[in-house]
Amino acid sequence: MRSKSYKNLLRGIAAAPGISIGKAHIYHRIDEEVNEYEIENVSQAIEELEDAFSRSKKELVKIFKMAVDKIGEKRAAIFEAQLMILDDPILRRNIWERVEHEKKNPEFVVNDEISKYQKLMTVSDVEYMQERSYDIEDIKNRIIRNLRKKKLISRIEEDVIVVSQTITPADTLLFNRVNSKGYVTDFGGLTSHAAIVARSLGIPAVVGAHDATSKITDGDVLIVDGFHGEVIIKPTKEQLDFYKKKIEKLNLYDKELRKLKDLPAVTNDGKKIIVTANIDLCDELEIAVNNGTEGVGLVRTEQIFDLFTAFPDEEEQYEVYKKFAERIYPLPIIIRAFDIGGDKVLPIDLKEPNPFLGWRGIRLLLDNPELFKLQIKAILRANKHGNIKFMIPMVAAIKEIKSTKELILTAIEELEAEGKEFNANLKLGVMIEVPSAAVMANKFAKYVDFMSIGTNDLIQYLLAVDRGNEIVSDLYQEFHPSVVRSLDLIIKGGKSQGVMTTICGEMAADPIAIPLLVGLGLDSISVNAASILQTKEIIRSLNYEEVKKLAEECSEMETECEIKEKLKEYYDKNIKDKFQTIN
Ligand code: PEP
Ligand code: MG
């Protein structure tokens, strides 16, 4: 029984595999309207106010420092003005007193009082003051966001399926704390970071379901089928029974897969592929180790730390990286520099018109050398056993690699001067995820120790299709001939210089893509921790000589349709039987 004709069915994009059944929790993003209500516990509200103001201040101080570097003192003055408002004793007194005496919720009072400030400025004759009134909107939202952050968690019941218009990676992490059982969103694409985080957490997710929030009501029972991108609203008994059986079968399949934990990923004619894990969350490393990972192919450091709150200092970073490196030792671990920007947290309220084409990854880091150096120093120190490799994201030019190397040298000098213990033998690699880097891969390879293909971004930049936009998700094609040819070019480029090339984009975990990737000559692939066993199983069912031919044929094809059909045919013939539970 497939669900195609159900009336209570909602379709979206299958973003994270798995099936779950639970009650819906409709989540409204934090920046929505502020309501007024009476509070009972005044002292708790005051505590929350203190906390929100001090968090906001901490965030702003960091932002101000970064902004001075990048956008100059004049424009950075916006943040200085915001800091002054935060510290304004009259404003604070008014807010505190009103919460105490009127017993109103702090969000409402903050909104009301700061809005008064804004109004005064708007009616001012001085043009400068009028302009500043818009900036105040930011500080207001920041305080309100900080006020709500904590409450949000306590309001949500455990084990719900979160339904929302959009979801950010930070939201996904937040919900993880209340053991959310699934995600359904109106908007979003397959490789948006929220979807990636959901996959990392092993939580079924369906994104881009268009009208989920209008069709689903809080408390509705839902079935989320993250394999097929389907959501069933208020299922019938027959539907519930069907999916419960499916869940049972999946559990059995998982048990079977576990047997592969300590077995290598070798094709049936002897070609060994190293399967490593992508890590987005601290807890994931244990899952990866339990699934028999052969190292870590990508640590998304920007996800590990809550950058929105504050930038971690050298010591904090050192502790985390050291723990990771020691846990996975003697296996290698690739730690990626903060890939901030795009759809990931940018700890600065810069409204860029095109964030994915803007201040992201290595661009932002090289523009903020002090911040970048902190991370480099922490990594050099954590590399005590020499199993850490360092990787830079969003690289588009060789100059960026050279500048990074210079900064590593400066970091080494500083560590020496500070008398701190470190290991300078740090291998440097680049993500190949911008078309310019793909075209130049053989040249880039001369300057680095390894390359890792980031297909999530490479596809979006190559095909000019936003990875997080469900409206164009049909055009986001991992089997577009230009993608296959680029992969071929990059892998050959790496081999021409004897440089190891791996892949860490989500494509690496796609059962249909794996034969192609192995056939193109990759010796190593990195997938989310939850997909390690399945990836091993697929590789073990392949014949290298056969997939080599398959990849050659695909590289010559002219349309996505042809390539997809060819790979699907191969998959159905050689692999599908093993995955009856999920097909
Ligand atoms: C990629 O772009 O493929 C990648 C692995 O990096 P991220 O998804 O973090 O952008
Ligand atoms: Mg990327």
C-alpha cells in the first residue's frame, strides 16, 4: 500500500530519511509579533531580562568589532549606537519598573519602550536621527529574541513533530533538545543546512511542503515519511498500522546493517573506499564511531558552536577540537574553518542582497584575520597527535589558499612566542564547491594536501539554483551532465598532482549516486553519521570495473534524464533488493 492517493496526504521534498509518528507542534518563528500578557513570576521575568540584556550586549560587542574591520568605523557606528541604547539607564529603569509594577511580559515591555525611543527619533528634525531609528529595530529584535530563546524550549512538549514555515539550522538544534521526532516545513530545499542537520540527527524531515502550516493544526497526529517526502495528516487506523509495520521493518534492517560496523567498504573486486563521517553536532561523533566510521571527513565548526550568541575564544575551541581529535585517534579528522554566511549564521546584522554570493566562508575569515587566527591556533594546539587536517570553505582563488597559509605561519609564530604547546604539522585542504575552483582543480591541487568536493554548493553555483529554495528544487540536479563532468575534472585534477580527493556533499550518501562516485575514481567519501552503514553496504555490493564503465558512459551523456535513468537502472538491477524496506 503506497500513499499516493490519500486525501490527507501532503507532499514535499524528502529531506531526511526515516519514518515517525507523533503530534504536530506548529512553530512560529521567533521574530513574529509580540503579544501582551500578565505574568505571575516577576522575579523570574527580571532574571530573564537581565540575561537577555547581557547576552545581547555580548553579541553586539563582538559584532561591533567585526564590523569595524569590514565595513569601517562610520557604518559600524550603527552597532555602537545600539550598544548605547542597551546601556541607557533611563530605558533600563523604565523597562524594569514596568515589568515589576505592571506585571507585563518582558517582551511586550521591551517592545513598547524601545518603540517609544524609535518614535521620538522618527519625528526628529535631524535626518541622522531619523536614519538611526531603523537601526533600533535591530536591537529591539535582538533583545526579544534572546528573551524568547529560553522560553521557547520550555513551551514545547517532548517528542513532537515540528511544523513550521521555514526552519534554520539553529532552530533544528534547538528542537533537538526537546527530542523532536520530525520536521515538516512549507519552504526549504534538500541541501539547506536545516535539512542537513535533521539528517545528522537522524530525524525524519519533509521540507518544501508548501501549505503544511495552513493544513496542519497544533496537536494533529502526523506520519512523516522522510524517505518519500510525504506527510499524512490525521491518519486512519489502516494508515497507522501500515506505517507502524514499516517502522518495525526499518528497525530490523538497521539491526542487519549493524553487522557491517567493523567491515571495510570494499567492492567485490577489491577496491577499498574509505568511508568517513560529516559531523555537525558534538554528539554525532559517538554515533559515527558506533557506525564504524573510518575517520571524520568534515566537521562543520560553524554548527558546533552557537555562533549567534558569541564567538568561541581560542580556549573553548581548543577544548572541543582536542576532544574530537582524541576520540577519533588514530583515525584522521578534517576540521573545516568556520563557513559562516549563506544560510548559516552570520554573527553580524548585515543584510546582504545575495548572501550565498556574498560574505561567506573564507572571504569572511580572511577579512577578519584575528577571528580566523583564533581558530587556527586552537586547531594547531589540538593537533597534538597529528591526526587533524584543516580545510577551508568557499575557496574561489589560489590567492585565498596562499593568504590562509600566511596566517597559519603567523599563528605558529604567535603560539611559539606564547610558549604554548602545538603541532605545526597540519595538512591543509580546500573544499571544491565553487565552479572556479572546480575548473582549476589541477592547479589548486598544487597548493594543498587534499581536496574535498562540496557538491551541495557546487551544484547550486554551477547550475545557478538556490540549494534552499523549493521553488527551483527541480532544477537542483545532482546528475546534471555539468555536475558529473565537473566531478570527473576535479578527481582527475587531484590525481594529476597526487593529491587525495574526497567528497563531503550530501550526494555522497545518495544510494543512486554512490556507484557513479566510486566509478569516477574517488577513494574516499564522507557522509552523515547516520548513513555510514548503508554507504558501506552499497559499496560492498559494487564491482569496480563495472562502475568505472558506468561512470565513463555517464560522463559522455548530454542530459540529466539520461544519466539519472542509467544510474537508476544500475541501482534497480544491483542494489535495490537490499533496500526493500525503504523503497
Ligand atoms: C557542501 O557544500 O557540499 C558542503 C559539504 O558544505 P556545506 O553543506 O556545509 O555548505
Ligand atoms: Mg558548502
